[in-house]
Amino acid sequence: MIHNLQDSDRVNMTSFWGDTIYASASEICEKLGVKITCYDGDKTNFEFELETDDGTAFTIYDWKEGDWVTEDTRLYYHIGARSADESKKALEAIKGLGL
């Protein structure tokens, strides 16, 4: 199970380790049962601050593609985590929920 993170400080200093998912923001919300955390940030259009049941904190975000992106635009979203192992763990949890 994946859910929205309550303490956003836990995803500070996360990095991209090469893991991505191809989806839209609306698909991420629907399949994972989560809400968008940030709209139209400095570097992203949509960002999700999440954690797995075992407490692995991570983000899902698009690297700002431009103003043409909507919640229904399918593109590659990055997974941000504190380590490559945590990124893989998050990716497996995401795949387990149908993305």
C-alpha cells in the first residue's frame, strides 16, 4: 500500500536514481489512491510526496515539461528516493498497484 506522506521533511534530499513510470497525474491518483502534493512548482508541474507501508518515503514527479502538461497528459514521471534501493522498493510498490 502507498499513501500520502504526512511529514514532507522526510522527502528532503531525495534524488532521482533512474527509475521512472509512464503515466498521467490523474492515473497516479487513481491507481495509487493518493492526492497531488504540489502543483506547478519551480521544477515540476505535479509532485507526489508518498510513503510505503514499511515507511519508505519517496516522491513521484515530472521534470517540468512546460505549460502544455495537464493532469491527463501521459509522460515519464521520476521517482525520487534517498537511495537506489529505496527507489527500487518504491517502484515495485507502484507496479504492484497497477502502474
